[in-house]
Amino acid sequence: MILERLTGAFALNCELFFLTLLFSLPLGLVVAFGSMSRCAPLRGVVKTFVWVIRGTPLMLQIIVIYLGPGLLGMTNPWPSGSSGRLVAAVVAFAINYACYFSEIYRGGIEAVPKGQTEAGQVLGMTRSQIFFKVTLLQVVKRILPPMGNEVITLVKDTSLANVIANKEIIMMAKEYSAKGLIWPLFSTAIFFLVFVGALTLLLDWAEKKMDYFRC
């Protein structure tokens, strides 16, 4: 019975993990383009926003995003109950990780030699063709290791969702430990180890698949 409840709680961690990746990966690319924009005001605003998000704790961001609208006298945008807490957590995680991913994207894009862009222009390629057919492949190769580190960190960070009473696996294990049971904590560690182990194998496989394209 306890193991079933822990498994169900870990499903919430997994849901938060996959939803965060779904929204933060494309959003991070948009933020990266903003930070590299030729428009100085836009570039300044985006870089300031990234600095604030990266410089403050994720736990604090979750609390502010969930409770902030109500404390400011605004209409609460989140659905009621557990679904509202989950939505708020996904929004907080997606914004936070989008900012981290944006810096990885930016570093990867700027690492591609400008001569290759110029060569594409000489061949008559458009800017979008150069980006998707020349730059993007090299960016993916370069950013896989740092992106992998952030993805693995995200797995463990999902436990922070309990700060707004999302009943993920850490919160559930703490409830049982308060009743004098220690083994749920060790079971929780096994859940995370197995998940991270599977992700590590997947990321290693992805890096090997990119070996055909050497930077």
C-alpha cells in the first residue's frame, strides 16, 4: 500500500519533469534569440530577466508565482485544488529552466564559426536555411552535454514542488518518516536513481548518435 502511494506520488514528479521539458526547451530558444537580438532595449530586458531568474532560488520563484497574484489583489489565475498547484509549479519550472537553457543555446549558437554562415550566404541560402541546415546541427552537438546536466538536475528539482503542497514523492516519504518509517526515504532514493540512470543511458546514446558530426 505504501509503495503504491509512493509510486503514484513519483508519477507527479515525472509529469512535472516532462511538462517542464515540453515548454522550457522551445521557450529557452526564444529567450536565447532575445538575448542575442540586435535591438539593444529588447536584449537588455531579456538579459535582465534571465539574470533575475538565474540569481534567485527556484523554490522562491514557485512560491511567488503561486501566491503572488493573490497577495497582489489580482484574480488567481490557477485552477483550484491540486491541479492549480501543479500548473503553477509547471509555469515556475518552465520559466526557470528556459532561462538556463537559453544560455546553453546562446553559447552553442555563438560557438559556431561565423565563416560558415557567410559560406551559406554565398551559396544563396536564406537566414532560416542557414540556421536549420548549417548552424542547428552543430549547436545540438555542442549543447548535448550541458543540456544533459540540466535535465538530470531537473529530475531532482521536481521535489521542490512540495513547497506549495504538491504531493510528490519526497513530501509523501516525509509524511511516512514522521510516523516512524525510514524505508520510504530509501525507496524514494531508488526511484530517483533508476530514473536518472535511464536518462543517463539515453543521453549517452544521443551523444554517440551525434558522433558522425564532429566539431
